[in-house]
Amino acid sequence: MFIVPERDIADLMTQEAAYDAVEKVFASMASGDAYNFPVIREAIGHVGALYGFKGGFDRAGLTLGLKAGGYWPENLERHEIINHQSTIFLFDPDTGRVSAMVGGNLLTALRTAAASSVSINHLARKDAKVMGMIGAGHQAKFQLRAALKQRAFEKVIGWNLHPEMLPNIEEVAREAGLPFEAVELDGMREADVIVSITSSFEASLAADQVSPGTHVACMGTDTKGKQEVAPELLARATVFTDEVAQSVSIGEAQHAVAQGLIAEGDINQIGAVVNGTHPGRSSADEITLFDGTGVGLQDLACAAAVVALARENGTAIEVEV
Ligand code: NAD
């Protein structure tokens, strides 16, 4: 098997390679070639850790495996390592032998940024100029950096519950040579694209704070109970997701579906837009909303790409198991 350690990922993997891998696997999911296994997530009753597995199989890309890991709330304080920890394991689908072990921390950030970026590329208006951010934590920087590549944005606006964190995303806007403005949530009406990436358990963005024609990517809600936008916004929008089953159970759509504002059948797979079996945006006034819940196949696709890159440049460590 090949090992690609976490320390090597930054030199090997690019946001562009993550975009390609994620776009392709979303397409495979929509065409029925790839599927995710049920997610396991357990509070293990030790140091407050949440541990679990996300796995799947892509018959088209021949990628089989899982990401194992989770959240260790005391890591930073006690061990000076980040609280989110994960490792990806790939298996040979022909024999069942383990084929790779890959550090999953940076890859998780890149694959999550790639997902909203795929949605922007396929659903945002071509003339989008103002990029809006809700959230300014660790993941927000990745989401913004990837989003800015998708359109000729002229300005970034941002809101965060904790305004002292806004310099995180201001720095990314400046890196891209764009002006940044902190706004109240009402100010989001100016945005053509909005990405939300918070750990909130209640809606921040109201339905009337989004203008017609906007594309919204809700990326923070990946657990039952979390919520970033008002359910009425989903009723106003055409809703897309990575995986419908996750969207209605742990994604942003869980609330709108539970309240009967939309039905499971109203939610479209983003991969269908990539494949061309769904037309995507139908008018300049339509609000499109992507519910990015995060699926194991995104991790596996990015891990397979990084293993190929590491083997190509000779840095993959080969061991016999
Ligand atoms: P972080 O802890 O670095 O940042 C948290 C962000 O949420 C900050 O901007 C903070 O101000 C904001 N926030 C906290 N409480 C809030 C509240 N009550 N209302 C509004 N905003 C609030 O976390 P991160 O690494 O940036 O991750 C953000 C979220 O994204 C997490 O919930 C994480 O689980 C989720 N996530 C989702 C995926 C996916 O694939 N969908 C992948 C990675 C992370």
C-alpha cells in the first residue's frame, strides 16, 4: 500500500485538482455509478470525542474506501494539534486489499471548498460580481478562496456572528486583489453569490435578505439540528445538494422538509447538472441553493487524486501490509 502523510498534502494537492475530483464524483453519484455508505458518527465517551466513518464506492473511478476520524475538542489545548482529525483509507475494489492511507485533514478542507465551488460554477449567474460570506472560521478561508476562482468577482462582503474573526476572510479577499466590506445580514441583498459556513444551530440568513438571482451555498450544516438559513429561503429557491438522503436528514434542507415547506422530491442532485440531465438555473431571477452536506466519496476522490500525484513524483511511501 502507499502512504501519503498529512505533511505532504499541501505540496501535492491543489484546489483545482480537488475541484476536478469532486465534480467528477458528483456526476458519478447522479448517474448511479457511485454511492455513499451510511455514515457512522459516535460520541465515544472519551475526552469528548466524536468519531466516525464516511465511506463509499465509485464504480466509474474504481475508488473504494472510507474516511475515519472526527472531532477531538481538547486537542489544541492539550496536544497542540487541530481538533478535527481524519485519515482516508483506500482499498483495491478487485481484491479488497488496502491500497492507500492518506492524511485527511487538509483534504477535508479542500474537498469542502471544492463542493461549493462546483455549485457556483454550475448554478451562479455568469455575471455575478459580489461575493457574500457568512462565517469567518477555519473553513471559510478555503471556501472563499475556491469560490473567487469561479466568476469575475469585483468585491467580497462578509458577515460573522463574531466580527473579530472577519479579518480571516478579508485577508483572502485582499490576496485575490478584491475589496472587502463587513456588512449586516441585510447587506447580503447586494450579493450575487453567498456561501455560508458556520457551526450555527439556528438560522442566521432570512429569506428576504437574499435577492432574486442569487446563488446560495449552505456548507456548514452537516449534523442534525444545525441550521444556517431560514427554511423559507429553501421554499423560495430551487434546491440542489450533493446527496438527497443526507440533505433531508443532516443537511440544511432537514428543517424545510420537517416543516413541510419543501418535499424530498424537490431537491435535485448537483451531479445531474454536471451531467446535463438537469438544466440547472432556469432564469436570471431564480434563487438557486446548494445544500453541501459533505459525502465520503468527495474524500475518497481527493485521496485517490493525491495518491496518484504522490506516486508520480516519487513521494508516496510504499509499505507491505
Ligand atoms: P470554526 O470553528 O473555525 O468556525 C465556526 C464559524 O461559525 C465561525 O465563523 C463562527 O463565528 C460561526 N458561528 C459559531 N456559532 C455561530 C452561531 N450561533 N451563529 C452563527 N455563526 C456562528 O469551524 P469551521 O472549521 O470553519 O467549520 C464551520 C462549519 O462547517 C462546522 O459546522 C463544520 O462542521 C462544517 N463543515 C462542513 C463540511 C461539509 O462538507 N459540509 C465540511 C467541513 C466542515
